Amino acid sequence: MSQRILVGTRKGTFFVEKVNGRWKPRLAGHIGAGVNFVARDPNTRTLWAALGHGHWGAKLSSSRDDGATWKDAPQIRYPEGARHFLPPPPSETGEGEGAPTIKDATLLKLWCMNFGGDGRIWVGTIPGGLFMSEDGGATFELNRALWNHESRGGDLFSGDGTGTTRWYGTPAAEGEFAPGLHSIEIDPRDPRRIWVAISTAGVFETRDGGESWEVRNQGLVMEYAPNPEDTWAGHDPHAIALCPGQPDHLWQQNHCGVFYSENGAASWKKVSSPGDGVHFGFPVAVDPKDGRTAWLVPGKSDAQRVTVDGSLFVARTTDGGESWTALRKGLPAELAYDVVYRHAFHNAGDTLAFGSTTGNLYVSEDRGESWEGVAHHLPPVYSVRFG
């Protein structure tokens, strides 16, 4: 079991470490800065932090001495000529009304990172860019195959594309209603096979290291759209996660429910259980060996982003979403209004941890059967990763 939890918050990076049998938090860097994501590269042991400065904007920071010091890393920039269609604001159908406009690409947010077994580093951004480094983070390059995908309007480097886009926006960054790439999952058997999730466009898969991409939205339902099961109905996965031991098993918390795939995202099955309070939410954690076992932290609804009836609980399934169990021991049963963001729940073996917008961090060392509050009064938590 990892003895350290990396926590990215609205006002800094924190480490929560187990010392003499007790979890203790400490400030580890970036004081006062928004930290959207913190993770360790297992290939080099380098720590990475994706920052969102209110004044300086989005920046990468890294540490090669286990967090003792942090330095500005080589920065991610869109190449000259990178443009995208900026969709119109959403309507009641979930899609925008009116024609999209062409916008020069500006980095608004560094949203997530992941690390392949081949040493590559992948970064997702708003406005919907996927960047890759093959040299340990010394340089990053935009993946043009996904950026120029026909569903997004084609190649705007060399012309004005098709004039249409099926990628809609997310309110997760200030400035413009642009798409956001928030999830990157890499097949541990083959680092060239990667799934990404985009708000709002759905799930895409590559089997050739990003040279080509296929949409993987079959079975998803966008209940607000005229054709809810259409491939391009404005599908909005909030987060996707896979089982390392059975990588064809993937899960997602979606704007319109919980979805599960056991065939590598070739198709999805809706496994929400509204009667158990399992339908809306953001994060998902998957058992490292059993792809049918997953945990969620449910929320009430998009309109009411609070806990279900003021009670904080974790929902667990062991049968691929056929049934759900509410795990509440050690969690507040009333007057709790924590919201858990899409990157703020993680697991390592039988140990799970999640942090909330109210600055609480909870840990379970028995697969969710019981929970302990190990940090309180932190800034709002954006990211939780073992490392």
C-alpha cells in the first residue's frame, strides 16, 4: 500500500502521509496557487503538478527530489496555426444553437496527466487538446490526429474545415465555453492503446499511439437531447477509469448516469440506480484486479451539486453495476454537503481516498467498509492520487 497521497487543491499541493500508523497532512508546495492535478510518473519518479494561476494562467511544475523543491517545467503551448471551432452556448437540448466560430487556440486549463509504460507523458487540456512528451517532459507536442478529427470539424491548420463540430463546451474554465479533455486511460498491456474522455464529446480510443482515433459512444444516453442515443448527442462523461488487471473493463460517471463497459468501450451499459442514490456524480475508482468492482461518490443532481439528502456515502458494486451497496461507516450522516470532483477519488489496492470541495479528505483501508477523516479545513480539493 502506498504511504503517501498527493492532493491538489485550490490553494496548493498537499501530501498526506502515514506516519507511525496515522495519516498526517502537510503543505508540499504551490502555496496559494490552484493545483488541478498532481501525480507521480512511475517511470522516472518525477512529481508533476498542473497549475492554474489566477494571474499567470496554466503552467506545469515538476519535482525531481520527491517534493522537496518544485520548479517550472517546460510549458505546454499550442503550435502556431492551431485553431478550433468554438461551439455556441448550450441550449435546453444539451447542444448549442447557431453556427460555431473559429477561434485561435489558447491554453485555458491543464486538466489531467497520465504516463505510459513506454515512457510517454500525456496531458489533457481545455480547449480539448491532447499533448504528448517522448522525452520525459522536456518537450510536448499536440496530438493533431485528435485535434483535427472530423467530428471536430477537420483540419483547421490548412483551411476552414467543414464548418461544423460535434464537440461542445464545458464550464470548467473561465474565458470561453470550450471542450475539455479530462481523462486519459492507458492500457497497461499496450501503451499504444489509449482512451480519452472529453466534455463534451464523449470517449475516443486509439490503438496506434494517437495516429488515429475512433469514437466510443455506443450505448451512452444523453437524456436531454432529441435523439438521446445518437453518437453525437452531446455525451458528457465526467470521468473514465479502467481496471489495470482487466483493462477491457472501463467505467464512467456521466452527466446522465453511470456507465460500464466490459469490451474495451466498444459499447457501454447504463448501470445507474437512482433508488439507491447512484446516478449523478463525478469520480469513479475501479478495483485493480476485478473489473466488475467499482466505487463512486454520488451527488444529488447537476442542478443541486450536493450530497444525496445531506448524507455523504460511497457506493460500491461488485457485479458490474447490477447492484450497489452504500458504504457510510465513518462518514457524516447529515448536514454534509461535500462535492467530490472528477479527479478527487483514487485507490491503491484495498485503500481508497477522496477529497471534497469543503476541504475534507477521507481514507478507507478496507475497501470502503469504513472511513476515517484524515484532513479537514483544506482548500477545496481538485485532485487525489496515491504516489
